Amino acid sequence: MASSTRVAVTGLGVRTPAGHHLKDLWETLAAGHSTARTITSFAADGLPVNFACQVGDPKWAELVTVRQAHRMDRTTLLAVCAAADAVTDAGELHAPPERRAVMTGTGQAGNETYEQAMLGYGEFGNPTPLTVPKSMHNAAAAWISMRHQVLGPSLTVSSACASGGHAIGEGLRLIRDGSADVVVAGGAEACISPSVLLAFHRCGALSRRVTDPERASRPFDIDRDGFVMAEGAAFVVLERLEAALRRGARVYAELAGYGRTSDAYHLTMPVPDGGGAERCMRQALTDARLSPGHVVHVNAHGTGTPLNDLAEAQAISRVFGSGQVSVTSTKSVIGHALGAAGAIEAVVSALTVFHGAAHPTANLDTLDPGCDVDVVRAPRALAPGAVLSNSFAFGGHNASLVFTPSGT
Amino acid sequence: MPVSTPIPAWKGHLRVSDEEIFEELRSLCVSLLDADPAALSPATDLRRDLEADSLDLAELVTAAEVRFGHPFDFDLALRMQTLADAVTLVRATVDRDRSAQPG
């Protein structure tokens, strides 16, 4: 049932392949050039897929000590940095510790830590006392709770590539149901490794365009052949709109609606007609008390896999009408950061509302005729209205978030 | 900062001196606890001076096991106060294992 509590997005923080500052992220997206590159951070020569969208130096030294970083997997480090930036960005928050909450999402959690402990060491591996606390899925939530004195709920959701979207949606619910006054919510992922690249390649999910990585992520294009792996983290600060306005906070957007559905169909494939995605978008709109006509833009899940884009485009067409709403894919520029993707795209969607403009989808040379949607090819000004962000996942987990301009 | 690969450099027949044990422990404190090597002495208190908690001590013990190639009495190791205590523990363990070797 839709809630009468209005929730504002007042802080944003990121660690992405397009930079760690909102301005850098937004400008890179607006330029519409992919950040995918051949991997140089480890020996990837022998791999069938040797490119990705990687995050540069996370620039953590100002935010965590060397000893704290030693106890964090890279995923956690990215999360803690992005969350800290989001809290700083939100300005002075007045919620007492007991009324604060954190909700994180991740797919593979501390994969790097786990691989370091297990690979090359025989059947027992070589775990250290830090292997479990560094690799557990809730590690980022734990660190964020400690850093920001969160004494209320601290939880983690893991729904593969929808984790970040679900984390923010569940954060919205914590505000609405009175569990917390301020929620730091987002997602993180850092699992670009030979094993994980090989694993995704072997299930046929990755683009194989090794000779031209910058052209590899091409959502909705007729020649798309899979997604490009990425890493990153993004967090938002959520609070009641009324409280945000009272303290004079800058409101990027309202988080007005959240939908979550399941395909209940297949471990990796979406329902071919996008039925699960359609129900998810409709549920999010109902939750936001909006009709499809109120939506001016969709930030698509848009992975660039043949199956996702076709199913998602069909679902979007059914909900909004053919070509009736502009659609873009952030993954065309910064790749697919798996459990972080939904959170990064929520940040981009909030910025889309805030700036009143949509960024283009990179590498769209020829629209797949099966995808009957209006894909943004150049930066486009938007009429004031709602922006819907989709996140779908292996396992058939779907999440949709609806952002609206504040004060509407 | 991954712990170095498990090469049991001191295992078996090698006779390791207390000074060598201390130097190995010093290097572990630097890599695992971000300690200033110049500030470390046998009198250094692991908890008070290096702010080591139980997880730090467990990590130190595990890394030392790998470095010296001997399993330590974990409960005893967690009761160490100073680096000198740690040297004593390693010394006792190495000597015990040497004397237990056949021949």
C-alpha cells in the first residue's frame, strides 16, 4: 500500500569507473563514452574476456586508517568511502544514533579476500583470522554502522545484480515504517578477477569484444553481445522530506516509489516477455501514487545482453507505450557493477531529476528493432517529472525505484 | 597486505636465535599493525602500545605460525603481553618441536 510519508534524497556518494565525484560521474555520462578498458591491474592476457570498467585509486586515505583498510575487502573499502561521501554531502544530520539505519547491497561481497585465502593453497586454502570478517556480505554495513554511529537497523540484501536497487528500496521502507529517521543505503561490488570474469564468460553473459573494449557495452544495439563487468559503490542518504526541508537541506529528489517482484522462471534468464519487470515497474508507480504518464525517463537495467534488453524494452513499451518515454542505460558508459549497479543508477537517476536532463546511451549505432523504445542518443533535457530506475538480476529478482522532483 | 606465502623457513633443523625471532615478529607488526619499526622493542606492549585487539593478536599468531612453521598454543598466544612474551612463546615452541623430532 502506498505511504503518505514523503522521503527525500539529500546525500549522494560514489566510487565509480567514471570517478569519485558526482560532477565527474555526471560529465562522463553526459559525454557518452565507455570507460571499458583492457585490464592492466592483473595479468589478464590468457582470459577469453580481458576488459572491464575498473575503479581507479579509491582515495581512501582521508577516510579510513591503514589499519582499518587492512580489515576491509576492496568491496567494503569502496562502500565505506562512498557512504562517507554521501553523509558529508547530506550536510548536518540531526537524527540521534538510535534513529539511524544502514542498508547495503552486494552480490559477491568480499570476493577478493576469499580468492586470496583459497586460490593456490590446496584443499584447505590458507585463511587468516580476517578472511571471514572481511568477506562476509554484511561487512560494509558493519563498517558503515561503526563509522557513522548507526545504532538502529544495519542490514544487507544480496539479490545479485538488483542488490543495490533493493537496498535503497528497503531503506525507503525503513523510513516509512518508522524504523529510522535517516538511512544510509546503497550497494558495492569489487569482484573483477580472473575467476569471476571466467565464470561470467562461461555462462555466456559477457561481451567478447576483446579487440574493441570501448565499443563492447552497447545496450539496445542490434550488435550487442553481453555486458561488460564493472566495479564500484554508491550510497544515498534518505530522510523524511519534512525533516530535510526543516533543516534546509538540499533535496536532489524524492524517492517516491519502490517495486520488487520475482520472475520465478529461470536461474539466469529473464521471463522472455519481461513480465516480471513490467509488474515491478507498475508496482513502483502504484507505490509512488503515479501513473505511467507522470514518468519522463527510465534509467534502464540495460545490461547489453541480448535477452535482458529485449525483455526490458518490451516491458517498458507495455507500461509506458511504444516510444512514449525516454530510456537510457548507464551501463553503456560505466559497465555493469553487479550488486552496486542499482545503487549507482539510483544516484544517476536522482541526478537526472535534479539536473532535468538524461545522459546518452553509448555505442547505440543501430537500435535493435525488437526494442521499441526511445533510447537517448545525445544529452537530452527532460520535462519535470518522475524518473524510474530498473534493476534486474540473475535469479529473477527485480527492483524498480521512482524518483520525483522535490516539491511536486 | 596479504601474509607472505607459507614458507616454513625456520622449521626443523635450523637453530633460530632470539634476535632473529624478534626481527621476524617486528616485521609482522609492521605489516599487520602498521607499526613504526623504530618504535618496537621487546618491551613493546601489544595491546597498550600497538592497540592490538583479539582479532589483531589472532592474525599475528596465524602469521607467525606460517613464518616459523610451527603451530602455537593459541590460548597461550592470546595471553601475550609484550613482544618479549611473543619471542618466548616462539622460542619455547620451536625448542619443544625440535626436541620432539626423532633422532
